[in-house]
Amino acid sequence: MSLENFFASPWKSSHKTYRESALAISPAPEYANSEVLLASLYRVIGYDDVKEGSIPGAGRDLEQRLQKLRDRRQASPEGTTLGVDTWNTLLHGVLESPKLPNQSAKRFLQVTPLVPSVALVSGSARLAGNPWSPGVLVRKMVWLGSRNEAAASTLWKDLFVALGVGQDDDVFARWLEQETLAWGIRSPWKLAPVPPSDVSSFAGEDFDGIDFMPARQFAKDLRSVIQAKGSMTRRQWTSLLEALLRLAMVAHVTWLCDVQVGIWRCLSNALEGKGPFGSAGARAQVFPASAQYMTYGGKALNGLKDKASSYLAARLGINSFLWSLDSINMPYEGNISSSSDIAALCEHVRNNQGALQALQLASHIEELRDREARALSCNKGIGANMLEFARHSLGQRITAVQLLKGYDQGYVLKKKGSSPSSPWVVSLGPVAVLALVHCALAGMGGPRSIHRLAQHLAAYGIAVDRYDIARNDLGQQLRMLGLVLDSPDAESGMLLLPPFLAPTLAEDDK
């Protein structure tokens, strides 16, 4: 691909250096609800031979086998404990996950990903084509948020063990895993190899020098959730994990949008002969010291839309620089995965400033942005997909059946009103509150100030005034769940109480 081809079709293919960066948003997010996130994670971590696109077909095959057995009044397969009709009722009743209003007329298998085996027939982001794999994004977050390769590998293996069904799981989960496998849903559950080219960890100076990084907080919180598994049923634990995944993944993607804008700003300055100079300067300009993506009780999607739009503009600019360097026969040979890499790229741009200016690069980028205004407004393409990801991952699920509207309790956003046009506002569901309070107090061993919860939410880009918690719906949720102790000696008159036995963090996770 050449510079001319890129300008003609800027979204078709990114430059190889940009595409392989640990700071690129890859895989590109699309629609996914919380159960799709977990089901994909099962497949990525434990089913190496299963592809996302094969899941809808596997679900249809199971449905067809069941229908044939029911039509012919045949017995269940050998090794099963349920009759055909009972197993069908379990899949379409007890385990069925509510469909969206626009899916009510569609026939497909959609069940709660309670155990790994059901993820082999349900939980794909799309029913046709080549859906994206949210589990790959989770894996990248584990590596980027861990101090080093060894810490990331250990956390990933511990997550695999926790996601598997063992003797410490409740009776229903152990029975369901065995029953599902007996019905012919078979694939070996084993730790899938991690492609070295697919993950990357930060250098020590970046890991310690970046003040705000949702992936780092996610890695710590994931350890806390894993260690809490023995305190609850399998269903309670998977709900807790889903709540953490949906907030952390959206925060991480939004953080990457900020990082991309920072890289673009550095390159623009370098084209004018300015800094940053050195890795410390690049780190200060590229990585935000703090961020406020959402405000508790406030509207959320417009702010996320602005972040996505800024990212798309930055993506055009960064790729334009890389393709332009190729066109003047001065390609950049390094990576764009750390502050030192970005500093080196900026130095390379400064060294070739004259040739790049002769290409009228800045004016070409402006023309490209004007031409792609609709895409940059997130009305179609990548930006629209990113907004759909954020909306469905964070938002409480709107169900086709009104009786099931309370099914989703791990949400971060909810509708402010019953009208379809009502805005989405930041308001944590009960399961999300439990998950975040548990993670905020992990390793504390007792009550702590409500300020810890406000700090924990800020680590994911959610701003909340700790003095407002006592009066808003978050305070009501905390009281209803028995997670606070009213104390006149505490800030805001409230102390947080740990919902489960407090785990002890491993040294690498502190």
C-alpha cells in the first residue's frame, strides 16, 4: 500500500507499524453485551481451536439435533441425565439470556455463560460474518496492565483456573458442565497458547511513570475478583466478573483514544521542529495524568463520542505520517509501543522535517479530515461501532420481554426515564457496586473511608464527589446492600464495609 492508496481509502488498512503497536485499539470494538464479553473470554483463554464465527452455527446445530430428537420422540444421548424436553426447557428457560427488542423475532440460541462449555454454542457478538473477539482485548489488557511478562502470565493462568469448573464450584455448575459435554458440545478445555506478537507489556519506566492507566487497575481488580470466587456461587461470581469486564474494557478503549490523540499531538509538534525530546517528555505529553470520561449521575455517551471522534482524527494523522515517511524513502523502522518509541519517531520526523513539509503533509491531512467528516462524527464505520460497544457494554440491557427488564444488574449506565429517547446516565447497578466496593477494599481487611470508592471509580475515569455519595443513588445502593456503616467520624458520615472476605494481594499486584 502506498501513501496515495491510503489517502484514497484511509480506513481500509492501517500502516503495519501502527497496526502492530501495543497502543493501537485492536481488535476494533463492536457490539458486545456483558455476557458476550465473558463468553468470548472463555473461548480465547481455553478453546484455542474454536473461532468466534463458528459459534452461531454450533448453536443452530444443537437446536436442530434437539428438534429431531423431539420430533422422533427419541431418548437423550448416552451419558445425559435429562430428557430431551427437559434439556430444551433448561436451555430456553432457566439458562436463556434475554434478547433485545430488535431480536425478538429471531431464532438463535442465547444462554447465560455460566460455564465454559455453553460458550461453544452461544455468546457471539454477531450471528453472521466474522465477529470481533472481545476476549483478545481482555488478554491484551492483562499484559499491558501487568508489571512484566511473568506477572501477566501468572494472572492469565490463574484466571484460566478460576474460569474452569472444578471441585470448588457449586453443584449446579459442575452438573451443568458435565451435562453440556454429554450432549455433544465437545472441545478440550485447556489453556490456549498466547501468541507473543499479540501481547505486549510496558517497559518499567512507563509502567511506573504513567499515573493513569485503567488496564493496570483492571489487572489488580481481576486478581481480587479471582480470589473472591470461593465466597459465592458460580452465578454470583460470573456476574461479578462481567461487571468488572464491562467497565474496565470501555475505560481502557477510551484511554487508548486519549493516548492516540497524544501521539498525534507529538508528531504535529515534531513536524514544526518542536518537542517532545526524550522518553520522559513523550510520556508526559502522550499519557494522561488523570481523566474524567464520565460523571456519576451525568450523561455519558456524548463525552465518549467526542473521545472516539478525536481518536479517529488522530488515527488519520498518525498513519499519514508513517505512510509519508515511506513515500520519501525514509521509513520509520521502530515500534510505537512505549514513550521511548514515540520519542524516537518524533526525532525521525524532525530529521526529515524538510522532506515532509515539501509533501505538504499538514494540508493533505486537513483535506483528508474534511473529506472524512461523516466518519469522524461517528455516524458510521469505526466510530459508530465504538459507540455501540460502549453503549451495550456499559448500559443496562433493554429486554424484549418486560418481565425480564431486571435481568441485568451489573450495569454502569441506565436510562433516565422510560422513553426510548431518554438519555443514558451513569448509575451503577447492584452487582457493579458489589464488584467495585470489593475491589476498592481488597487487602484492607476492614472498613475504610468512602473516599476509597471515589478514588477507585476515578481510576476508571468516573468522577464522583465523595460528599455527594451519601445523597445520590450510589449511597442508596450502598445502604441497601449493607456495604456502608454510618459514622459521624468518617468522611461524608459513611464507612465502606467489605462485602466478602478480603483477599491478600500477591506482591506483583500491589
